[in-house]
Amino acid sequence: MSTQLQEIAPESAQETPQALVERLARAGRAAQTKLARLPSEAREAALKLAAQSLRRAEPEILPANAIDMANGEARGLTGALLDRLRLDPARLAAMADAVAQVASLEDPVGQIIDSRSRPNGLVLERVRVPIGLIGIIYESRPNVTADAAALCVRSGNAALLRGGSEAVHSNRAIHQALVAGLVEGGVPADVVQLVPTQDREVVGAMLTAAGLVDMIVPRGGKSLVARVQADARVPVLAHLDGICHTFVHAAADPAMAQAVVLNAKMRRTGICGAMETLLIDATYPAAAALVTPLIEAGCEVRGDARAQAIDPRILPAGAEDWDTEYLDAVLSVAVVDGLDAAIAHIARHSSGHTDAILTDDAQAAARFLNEVDSAIVMHNASSQFADGGEFGLGAEIGIATGRLHARGPVALEGLTTYKWLVRGTGQVRP
Amino acid sequence: MSTQLQEIAPESAQETPQALVERLARAGRAAQTKLARLPSEAREAALKLAAQSLRRAEPEILPANAIDMANGEARGLTGALLDRLRLDPARLAAMADAVAQVASLEDPVGQIIDSRSRPNGLVLERVRVPIGLIGIIYESRPNVTADAAALCVRSGNAALLRGGSEAVHSNRAIHQALVAGLVEGGVPADVVQLVPTQDREVVGAMLTAAGLVDMIVPRGGKSLVARVQADARVPVLAHLDGICHTFVHAAADPAMAQAVVLNAKMRRTGICGAMETLLIDATYPAAAALVTPLIEAGCEVRGDARAQAIDPRILPAGAEDWDTEYLDAVLSVAVVDGLDAAIAHIARHSSGHTDAILTDDAQAAARFLNEVDSAIVMHNASSQFADGGEFGLGAEIGIATGRLHARGPVALEGLTTYKWLVRGTGQVRP
């Protein structure tokens, strides 16, 4: 551990977690005020320097990661967790490339949302401004340190990062390299701060720091997100579950439906946009051709009574299956009586993330898109496309299933708010 | 009290406040789903019928209001509170007119925020949709019952209204008339529900009904808003304080500055957009001409040492004055050394509502508009213009000083969220 890190860590018990968060948040917000006044080109250039700095810091970052990997193995982390934790030259290069890509994204700050003139001559504009200080609470993946920080800086925000204890050495090395590049580019160091202690109470202090932390983004497993949502008194941008449905309507093209359903479930089973429930219209003529390829690809299929009639290998589904995000090669299947029944099932069981209809009937598609009330509603596409990169946003800080501020994949625009500018010539209100 | 009201009121102690809120919220959300599927014209027509119904119900509403007035007088309500409570034929007509005006506002629901095509042929749109169920917690003014309900219905939302006990008879009569008109227009009655009990625990149950109530809008005094913000686990749209500053820059036109300053403070002292602190540039040549008319208009002026030198009638300001929303004919005045000092004072003491600069120096104005981080930032205009109607929004559900979702005057757009529509032709993700 470097001297610098020891210096900013709370010494003994003198500084409470609340005081630490307040100190970091105030420093971050002060730095953010300076960042927001930099021209867009300066923020872009600084992020490109940060990307270069990450590449140059391979001799520091990979050994730090090796310590985390060794500790993780000693602590008995699962293979999946170790894989998330692991960095190698290719992954580190990809992390630096991602930072450079975010640097090149269109700057939302200063964009004029709308403008209007009033009869009294007042001219009003709404203009995008940064939110302020974003708290990121995350686990395992050290690349979040770079990704989240880059998105915050590009959008003029300060980031307060709180990574997991399993990645502490990796996160510190990445943070140090990133900030060195930013500072080289004229960005104040405190714009991106890494919480210097693994004290778990600091997370609680971040979650309740209303007025200091403007928004929290949790990145990690369901238990992390659930805890953040339960305890936060600060606005949270997150999704808890991705219980995504695909409804194969009577008028779906069978070849297309077969391909999309297989992709929606099996391309990657562990992502939030993976299909978890397949709804098959009772009059759809090729139900077996949907299910058989899934089973043959190694997917466990659980169905209601009518679905079980499609294939004898379908296991019975319990009531809880319709509300379960498997994140695995498991699928629940229900046979439904037409569009209304599908929409009703989704209204009851969807987590509001992504739901899709497959059909060649334009009217049915229009009704589904209109009436299904999820962050993302798709027609004739795989739910695995639910991703900021695939949506053309360049990156994402996360996918949100709340109803306010931002929904679905959230990138730079979702990290901004707006203010009203009113320009007059001395108007007084009658 | 009508039989209908007794029927839906919780009987004895069998239904807890939480259960009552859950039942009302589920009924409201179910009705909202139907409302959202009505064409815009149907919602407009139903609101116009509601306005007519309000006009027709004068023989019921005014006597109900008379009961509240009599009770209020017996309970010793202040004259200001009684005036807020009081309805007469003109005020009732104005209330109905306001509902008809909201009916005619442009419908935000279904508006396409943006659209994009991806190289793989996917077409993405973001389209505005209602938020869902909005809880309105308010005091005194019975017109909020009609205003807030109309804004919710126009934007496709359900409203759960919880008015103050002092206006209970007025609110019930207004609610009954309003709903009768809506139902006549084909809108489900449960779209606008009035909480049928004055049990104060119901407010707490609304504030913590995450997942049932989508947003809370408090309308009332500071103690109500503070309680809502402190206790809510549901997103809140509100402002606590309107500590609005006007900075008279060295290059302000003296005649304009004198008129704007007097208007910003004295037009109406009790509204949230009223100026509470005047900042005068140390080199501004006509400081006395700003302060004298205020004092002569009956304003108590409190100043720092340098401000006190302007006029012997200026009282000394204490430290707390810079953070006080007087909502009265009282003003704090500070002399500051130029633009940077003014921006720094505002950053420290503003409540983020509305702050203004008066100057003929375009560069100073541009810096002020850019660097002051409030919901509304004005140049050469009275802060009293901070109002949805004055901004051309047609109405407002409130003014928000939070940083997420909506800031400043919030009208129909702020009562919507969006969803992503993705249209494909069978795309699977590689």
C-alpha cells in the first residue's frame, strides 16, 4: 500500500464513516465544479491521457491484480468470481480502449433540450448540466473502476468509487493510473476518488448521504443491488432483476422465432437481458420447434401444464418460476391464449427490464409495444440486445428499471440533469 | 358525508393504513393502465367534462366549503389559512377554468424523444409514457384537488390525493364532482382517488409505499415538505426552500436594476420565487437607489457591514439571515466584490431554486448563467417569474429543486417517463 493511500485512509477510529464520506463528497463536489467549467475538449483530452496512463501502468496494475487473485484463491472465491476479477494484458488494453472510446462520445453537457420565447420577451432554454457527485458501489470487476469513472468525467460529474474488498489492490492501481492521466490533462484529482477503506459502514454512509452524494449506481449481484435499494436515502439508478419475457405470437414467422428464442436464452445466460420466460401463443403452430433446440442446447425447460404437452422433457414449473431470474441455462415456458393473456402475464411477472413480442402481425406488435410497460419493449428482436453499446449509446453506466429520471440503458445523458436559463431585458412580473 | 364515502373508509381498525394505501394504489394503478390506453382526445374530452361538472356542482361545493370555513374559524385558523381555504363562485369558476385549460395542453404521452437506427437494422425510439400513480399530499387550498388531478389525468397518470383535514369537506365535494365528469367521459373513477380518512398514519404509509406509489408531490408549507422529504422512500418532487438571490453587477443598468429588484422582492413576498437576498457589486454606482425604494415600500432590510453603510435604516444581518427564506417583506443584503464573490455566495447559500444576475455585460451574464448551479438561472429578469405558467408550461404541479428527473417548474412533461421501443426483423445478437 502506498504512503499516499495510508495518508487519506481514516486513522484509527477518529473519523467516522459519515465524516469520511462527507469529506470525500465535499472534495469531489468542489473538484466537479471545476471540471464542469472545463471545455468539452479538455475533458475529452484528459480522458484520452487517462487511457494512455492505464496502458502505461500495466507493470503496476497486473501485479496488483495478481495479489487480489492470490487472495481470492486463498479465500476460496468461485471460478466465476475469479474470472471476473482477473486482468491480463488483453483485458487491460480493452479497459484502456473503453476509456478512450468514452472520451470520444458526444458531450451531453451544454446541450439545449428546448427553448422558447414568451410574449413578454423572456427567452427560456433548458440546458443539460452534470448531476454532480455520483457514488458507484461495485463488486469484483475491476474494470468498473475505469468504466464508471470515464462516464462520469465525460459527463462533467465527479465519481466516488467504492469497489469490493476482493479487488482492492487492482482498483487502487487502476485508480492511481487513471487519476494520473486526468491530472496530466488538467482535471482535478478529486474528480475521481476511490474510498480508501473497505469498512462496510462506509457503504451505509454513502447510501444515506443525501445532499452530498447526488446519485448512487450499484454494479454487482442481486444482493448488493437489493441492499442499496433498501437502505438508500439518495436516488439510486439500478435494476434488481431482469425477468425478461419473449412472447411468440400466433403470427410469428417460425424460422425467425426459433432463431430469436434460442439466442435470447442461450447466447449468454448470465446477463440481465437474457430471456427467463417464454410465452407461446396457444395457436402458434410450431411450439415444439421453439423448445427442442433449447433442450438440445442444454437448457433446462420448466413449463405449465400446457407447455409440458409440447415436449416430454419439459419439467413442471412451480409458482415461483414465473418470478425467477435464473441467470442460467434454465427457462420457464407458459402457453397463453393470445395477445391479451401475454400482456397480462407480463404485467404481473415482468421486472420491467426488457420484454419482446415476435410476430408478423403489425397490429399485435403495436399493441404490445404500447401496452407493455417495461423500460425496453422489443418487436422481432432478441432481448439480449438490451445493452447501451448495442443501443448505440457508446457505453452504459447500467440499466435502470425505476420509473423516474432514466430508464433502460443509461449512458451519458442519464448522468446529466438540466437547468433553466431565462434571459430578459429587465422584465418585471405584473 | 355520503354513503359512498363511508363505504370506502376503513371500517374500525381492521384495515391498517398500509393496507388501505396498498388497496387504493392497486386500484389506481389498474385504472391508470386503462387511462393510458385511451386516446389523447378522450382524456382531453373527459377533463373538459370534469370542468363542467365542477361548475355544475357549485350548489354542493360551496356549502361543503362553508362547513370547512366554520370549522376553521372555530379551530382558530389564521386569516391567511382561512383565505387559502375559502371558495366563492369566482374562485370555483377559476378552478374549473384551470381544469379546462389543462385539458387543452399538448399531450406529452406518446411523444418520441429520439429515434435511431443501428447498423444491424434495429430501429430504436424513446417514447414518453405516464409515470403511473402520483401521490399528492397537500394542505389548505382545496383547488389543489382539481389542479393536481387534472395534470395527472392529462399526462395519463393516476392521482392519489391526500388533502388536509381543514379542507376535508371541500375536497370531498370537489373530488366527487371531478370524478363524475371524468366517468362521464369514459375515464375509470379510480384514476383520481381521495384518501377517505384523515388518519395521519396514512401519510406515512403513502411515503413508504415503494413499488405502489411511483412519485410523491407535496404541496404546502415548509414543515409538510420537510416531513415528506425526510420520511419518503418513494421519489419526491418538491422544493423545500426558495432562497433566491439577485446579484446586481457593476455593469447593471441602474433604472432597470431598481425596477427588477423592487419587483423581485415586493410584488408578492410569500411565493417561493421571491428574492430573499440581494447581492450588490462593490463597484455598482447606485446601491442606495436599490435599497431606498424597498425600505419605502415597507421592506425590512438587513445587511452586512458594507451594506449597512448604504442606508442607516439597514439593520445588521446575522449569520442565519443568509440561509433564511423570509417569505415576507424582509430582505438580506450583502455587498460582494464582483462576479466571482457573488457566484461563491450563491453556491454557499442558495437553495437551488432561482438566482438572477442583472447586468449589461454579456460576458458576466454568460458566466453567471453557466456557473450558478440552480434549477433556474436568470439574466435581467425578476425572480418572481419562476412559475410554470410564466414559463409557458400552462400550469405546474410544483417547482423542483432536486437534481434528478425534473428541475424548476414541473408540468406535464415532468409527470412522464419514457420507454425504449426496439423494432427488428428477427435480429439475434452475435
